[in-house]
Amino acid sequence: MKKNILFLFVILFAISCKKDDPSPATTTGDFKIGTAWVYKYTQFDETGTVLSSNNVTLTITSQETLLGETWWVATGGGAPSHIRKAADGYHTITNGISQLNFKVPAALNDTWRTTYSSAAGDYSDFKVMAVNQNVTVPMGTISCYYAEGNDSNSLEDKIWYNDANMLVKQQEYDESSTGTMFVGFSLELVSFTP
């Protein structure tokens, strides 16, 4: 419906999940050059059939000063993405505007809006539906914030994220030819290098 793999990276930077492992790799937004996320990107058709599946690697490659703030630059999967952590969570730049993409810390029922482009209706209003929800991805079982994003008339996204690994899992929804919503693609964390 919208977005591209770059947005996924934006959503990759999320809230506070911890891997169910005695020594998980963690960071709190204090990234460094070389910090990397590997995601399994899977695209589906409206029947749930896998159309394609491949890994996408996003890596912090530098820092830049934009809009009077220092931003990390992440590359891979499309154009460079800018991300920084503020007091309310992880922000990215879309259309020259800094916006919140993952609220950290978050409480049940917290909300925020993420706009993907200047096109009317190209946004998701996110709401935190659960905290400390376990989700299983290739990297393991991880405790995350779980949020759902809706536009004016339908479910657009489900995201699981944390402050340790950022985006852990995303499902983006599309509308089928019959008007029902289906998972158009998913991202699942395969590995994280702090």
C-alpha cells in the first residue's frame, strides 16, 4: 500500500524487547558505525502464498547533522535512512520532517502517527496494544512492545519492537481484490550486531 524496505528499517528502530537469552546483544539507541540488523523480508500474495523471501541488511555507516540534530545514517535496502533516539523514542526523517516511529518507553494504549509520504492517507496511527509480548523470529523469542497501525479505514501494520534491537517484527497489510486485508509483507529479525 505504501512504504518500501527503507520504511521497514525505520520501523526496525523500535522500543524495548529483550531476547530470552542470558546474554542478549543490546543497545539503547547509542549506535555506532557498524551496528547492523539482518531481517528476513517475505512478500505474500492475497492467498498467503510466498512470492519472494530474502534477507535485508541495514547497517549504520555514518552520522550527519540535520535539522539541528545528530542523526545516524543507515544504509541497505534502499536510500539511506536517518534515525536518532530522543526522550520519547526513535525518530526518522520523512519529507524533511523529523517524526516519531517507535515510542520508547511506551505504555499500554500510547499512540503516535507515522507518515510515509506526502500522499494523502499515506500514514498509520499506531497504538500500543501490549507491552512485554513475546514474539518468535529467526533470532529467537523476544519480549517486545506490540503496536498496531491503522489509516483512516483499515489495519496497515503490526509491529513488535524494543529498545534493545529496535524493530523485531513487522507485518504490513494490503487490501485484496475482494476488499479483505492480508499480510503483504513481513520483516523478521534474523540477527543484530550492536
